[in-house]
Amino acid sequence: MAGVGKLLKTAQKMQRSIETLQAQLEAREIEVTAGGGAVKVKVTASGRFVSLDLDPELLKEDAKVVSEAILAAVQDAAKQAKELNDSEMQKVTSAFQMPGIF
């Protein structure tokens, strides 16, 4: 049973590391711009959107131009947050090799 105990301790340590990382990712913000800087989106590395700022001049444009700029910024922010989250999570989980489980 010593093997099971070691495995359990390793899993608990990995869980604590993941919880710590999740808190760090929630606190880390990414800012993305689109439309030549007219749209700014902030998102946490955990994927929570924090803010959306629009240049008032952008709002004078056609609705389609505005919506495309906003969509581009939101999609880019979501992509960057996911990539950062996945990369950081991979670092944590790869440190804990458990044969046959991961």
C-alpha cells in the first residue's frame, strides 16, 4: 500500500499546485487591442473578461465596422488567455508524472 499512499500524496500536491496556479491566472490580466487601438479588451488568464474600452471615434463608424473590431478583440483576447492558461497548466501537470494515469 506504500505505492498508493505515495500516489495519493502526489495527487494532493498536484491539486494544491493547480489551485495556486488558478488563483495566479485569475489575477493576471491580458490586454488586447483591435481596430488600430480603437478597441481594448482586458481578460484574465483564466478567461474572465474584465473590461472593454471603445474609442468614441470608432462609434462614428458603420455598425459592421464597429462589431467586427469588437469581435476581433474579444476573439484574440480569448485565444491568448486560453493559450496562456494551457501553457501554464501544462507546466504544473507535467511536473507530476504518474504512470498509467496521465
